[in-house]
Amino acid sequence: MSSCHCLIASRPSFDVVLGTRQHSRQFLQAAVLEYLAAEVLELAGNAARDNKKTRIVPRHIQLAVRNDEELSKLLGNVTIAAGGVLPNIHSVLLPKKTGKKDGASGSVSQEF
């Protein structure tokens, strides 16, 4: 928050146009919130389109936020109601891939 305060304090051009520092802070805060909302809605819309849906539901917002590194860090402690969890299967639970091919198993022929 202090870095934002320093940025606002160092910009006197806002004060000249608007008259007070309070207005410049309010406009800056509104611009940041508008940007964050647009970013989340864009990513959630992409997630909805990937799932062949026309409406954004909380699940799409959850997928959008958790798949984006910066939004996930910003909203790391946030719980999205009805958002579910990210699909994830631990690698230990996946079936093991074997290098054996048909006929190359090394088994002994059954001819006597």
C-alpha cells in the first residue's frame, strides 16, 4: 500500500485537474478495480468457452483465477463459493508406462 501511496503522492498533475488528492486516489482505485474485474471476466469467459458454455458460472471464475499465476497469488486465500477444485491427478496414481511392445515381452515360446 505504501508504494501506491508514493506513486499517488508523486503525481501532482491529478491534483491540478481534479482539485484534491482524494479524487485522484478514488479514480486510481476505480481504475485498478475495473482492470482486475475485466481481467477476471476475460479469463472466466475463455474458461466458459472451453467448456462449451455461454454463461459464466462460479466454476469458470475458479478455473480462471487458479490457472493464472498472478491472480492465483492475489486471490490465494479467497474461497469462491461453488467454485470446486482444479482437476488434478497425482502422478503416483497414474498407471505406469511400460516399454514392452507386442511380441517383445521375452516370454518363452510354447512350442514343444
